[in-house]
Amino acid sequence: MIGVPRWGKDPDFLVQHGKELMDADPLHNLILSVHTYWPTTGAYGNYSDARIMADLNKLGSSGLPVVLGEIAAIDDQGANGVKPINYKLIMRPCRQNQLGCLVWWWGLCCP
């Protein structure tokens, strides 16, 4: 399993380099992981519902073996406070986009 840059949060990296990574493995036996710490507000980005859906659709249409490796209800930004993540929206299109959810850590809390 290979994670992406920016603490695992960069879906564009997978879209741009995923095929290259798969081709580098002689067995083509990789799983690519993105962490959806995509808060609705905060110092680390503002992820609107439209942006979330666009990112998930890009990943789904890439044809790459992608899982959402970390999903959380909130993003703890330290001194910047705790910011909400629209995790329900993130989970909903996973089946439609054939994205796996291998959630090994759910975050700080689940409402």
C-alpha cells in the first residue's frame, strides 16, 4: 500500500502518478491510499462538498486500485482548533466510484 504526499491527503498525486507507480511494480500488485482529512474550513484547506465529490470522482474514474485509508469526522489542527469533515458525504460515493474503505483509524471521534 502506498500513501500520497501531504499527509496522505493529495488525490491529485494518485491521478497524476498512479499508473506510473503501478507500472513500476512488476506484479502490478499495489494498493494506493488517500486519507480524507478534508475539513470544511481551516488552515489546511477548505473542502466544499463539490470539491470532495470532484476528487472522489477523479479517483474512481482513474481505474486505479484506491482505498480511503483514513477517514475522520474531524480534523484536529492543533492551535487552529478542531474542524469538521463531511465524512458522511465522503463515505456515500465510495461504492459508486468503486473506492475501497480500509479505515484503520477513524479519527478523534465519530458523532
